[in-house]
Amino acid sequence: MQIDPALVSHLRSSLNEDEAIAMLRRFVGTPSVTGAEARFAQLLADELRSLGADQVTLVDFAPGRPNVRGLFCGQQSGAGPCLLIIGHTDTVRVRGWSEHWAGTERENPFSASIVDGAVWGRGAGDLKAGIATTLAAARLLTAAGLTPPADLLFGFVGDEESGEPGTGISAGIKSLIEEIDAGKVPKPDFAVYVEPTRLNIYAAQMGFVICEITVIGRSAYFGVPELGLDALAAAHAVLSAVWAHSTVLESRTPHNLVGRAFVLATGLESGGYIAVPGESRISLILKLLPGESLDEAVQDLEAAVRKAPIAEGIVISFAYPAGRDHRFGGTPTEVSPDLGPVRLLERAVQSVRADRGRIEGAPYWSEAPFLINRLGVPAVYWAPGDIRNCHTLEERVLVKDYLDGIISFAAFIAAFDGSEAINVAPTSSLARRN
């Protein structure tokens, strides 16, 4: 299906830009660091009700930490396709922001200041601009006198971000998936997860494994090192084996959207006070490509490490502290760029911004695998915002991208009627060994 230029023109003339910008600033101005999402979830519930959504519900996935969802009925009201619009309500912490911007209009990380054509603040890009874009698009359709053909299921979940103690395990989306499995929520036919993509369409994403390797030796006074087992020397051998293993992974055929697999050493703790180090800890992260198995990746990593030339008596153990949709980490996923809804979203974006709407791969991991692998629902990432400035003291989203995103998404949901084939065709479950 093509996007009618007259539709885009009508949507553009119907958009109240001041109202849309005020919505985004209101969202950024409501703090929701992981673990404290409740106030923002309530704001979203109120916003959904004001837009005329039905079945607006707050459901705790943990005590005092709710998901929020709401349903806009389309022209066929339950008999047609269902589009899930999903994003996470939590943001990363703001430590250092006020000090960095002291004495400027950006000093408050939740002031949502507009500077140099962008809205600044924690969560602006990741991903409150995405949530605001989709809600403003629904409001825009109403203002334009249009009813979407499909039902629109909004599901906003907490606990996506990591970094705060005891949180960041995707508890929010796990709860939503359980509700869909139980029939409490309609099963969608397609999903758009509003992670920042600069208005491009991420049809594939990397997977990851975070590994903590502990090397245990035996400490000894520096004057008699022969009485010890040097854990730091053993860690050196382990790291050499890890880097050699990464070279093997990098030599494999890259994925056309996600690039190459590798292992990155992210930390080393070791040492003793004028003594042979008795313990070392190594932190690693593995990048996996769509089609690669986390179980096989872990097996290969551990095998490579155990081949390292280390002294007899050294003990090595492995831990995987960041399980998401898999006990070892996050699964890589991919849906075909030729799926009807993907191409429709591409055309909708390019009807507004010819320089955007490109099919790309996500340089991050987020929660689409829960939808693709657990539910068989094809999902892509799409929203304004640039992941390169998210989680930093420079987080912001361009006002132009945000407003163009609203018109683009409104055009997409105005045309999403199920007439184009929807077939998940994931490749993430296939072994990809080169």
C-alpha cells in the first residue's frame, strides 16, 4: 500500500505542534529512573484516557511498579488486525547531570529545556520521545477526523534499563507477555517498540552475554612468591585467550544489518598489597548476531578460556548476571525487511522525510525478542532520538525529528489495515555458524 501525499498534507496541517511539544516536555519532566516508574505510568494512564482509549489499566509487575496499557478500537473493533505500540517507562540515573550543566538552563535533568532545536533531559531520547510520538500520533488522527483501521494496543512497561540494584531484568515486559498468553490482552499482529532509531527502522538487533570470570589462586608475601598462585598472571592468560576467541568471531561472516560478533573485555579487578594476587575478576560482554545461539556462544567461550595456559591449582569460574529473555543474556533477533508492515512503515516515514526510514540494525539490545520469540509477533524498533547521546549528559531529541515522527506514525497507523502480509519469519532461532 502506498501512502497518499494528500493524507500526509492533511495530517501536517492538523498537527498542533505546541500541544505535541508540551506533551513531550511533560513526559521528560516526570522522573522515572528504574525502580521509580509509578508516577510516569500514572501520567501515561491519564494521557491514554484523555485520548479516548478503552481498557486503560495499571498492573503492578512488582510492588508499586506498574505497567500501563490501553486500547484504541479501530474501524473493525476487534475483528481486524491489532498493532502493539510498546516502550519502557524507566530511564537511567541522572548522576552528574546537574554538576555538568550547572549555571545553564539545562541544569535540571527534568526541565525539558529546548536548546538548539532540541528537547534536553534524562529520558528525552530513551525513550520518552518515542512514547510521546505515538500518543501524539493517535491524537493527531482524531484531530484529522480519521479512525485507524486496526486496533491500537499501547503497552508501556517498566524495568528495561539496567544499572540500579535489584532491577533491570525486564520484569515489566515479562508481565505483559504473561497477560497476552493468558488472553487478558489481545495478541497483536505486529509491534513497534519505540526505542530511538533517528526515524530509521531497525529490523534486526544484536544479542549479548555478560560474563563475569573469577580466577582464584593463592596469595603469598612478595618475598616468597613461590608459595603463592598468581591469579593476576592467570587472568592475563585468560584475557589473551578471550581476545584470541574474539578474533575468531570477528573473522566470521558479518550480518548485513548488525555487523560482526566479538567479545569485549570491560573490566579487570586484581592485585594484592605487596603480595602475590590471590584473586582476579574479569568482566566481558559478547555480541551475538541474529541466528546465533546463546548456549553455543557460552559453551565456546568457556572452552576457549579453559584452554588458556594457566598454572595448576588455579580455579576458574563463570557467572552470567544479566539474563533477560535467556538465562545467559539477551537473544539476537531479526524479522524480514520485506514484511508488509515494515515496508509500510518505511513508506510512511519516507513520505514525510525522504532522508529517513532506512532499514538498519539496532546497535543495542532491547526487548523485542520477548515478542518475536515468545509470542511469534514480528517487531521492529522505530522512534525519534539518537541512541548515541542517550544514557549520557548530552541526552536530547531534535524537535524537528519528533514532529516529523508524529506525522509519519500517524500516516502509518492510518494505513495499517492488515492488507499487507504479516509473517514473523524470525531467523533468531536458527543456528548461524560460519
